[in-house]
Amino acid sequence: MFVQQISVFLENTKGSLSRITRVLSQNKIDFIALSIADTEHYGILRGIVSDTEKAVSILKEAGYTVKLTDVLAVCVPDEPGGLASVLTLMNAADISIEYLYSFVRSSGSHALVIFRVPDPQRAIQVLEEAGIKLLDQEQVYAL
């Protein structure tokens, strides 16, 4: 039930985001979800892309530092308190959240949220036991 996310370290300089997105687009790789965190000198681009293996290869060839991370794609009720209910469930199970970001490819009754947790197997068990749907890599690609 994991989804592979790429993490790319970027200099926090004008044009760096434009360059990396251009490299990916020239190779027909699309972002499905994207998050960027920055500091004064560097940023971390985290994303789910349409072809993970190809993206990693192309980005490394272009000189980028790329890391693959297993994350969870969780269907969260798209209503007030939906995210709070999932976070409360995970907190009650003593599961920490390292970070999260949301994405939506089509409207519906659920938002899709990417979770990075230290113990993904335990998180999967807790979420599935509570009836919360998780998407796998192929389901995310199909969105």
C-alpha cells in the first residue's frame, strides 16, 4: 500500500524550480502531487510523478540528488473535520506524522493526503482497521 515519492534537493536560487520542472517535462514526466519546503539556502521538492523510475534516472543524470521514499496515499473525508479525524486516529495509535501534503486530481467525497510516517506498516494497519482507504502506486497513477 505504499506510494513512492521522489525527494530532490534544490538550491534556493532563482530559476532552480523552473529548471527541474523543465527537465521532467521534456521527458514527458508529470507531477501527480507536489510539495516544496525551503530554507534560506536550499529547498526540498517532494512529489509523486507519473513515472518514478524514469524520473529518478533522468534527474540523477542531470546532476540532481534524488531520494525515493515510501509514503501513504490516504483517502480523507473531504469535509470539515475529515483530516482531524484521521490525525486523531493516528495520534491515539501513537503514530507520529513526519510531514503530509494533500493533492486532488478529481473532485469527489475524499481528499487525498500523502503521509510520511516512521512506521508505515503500523499506520496501514491502523488506518485499514478503521475503514480508511489507502491507494497504492497504480491507483495513484490512474488518477
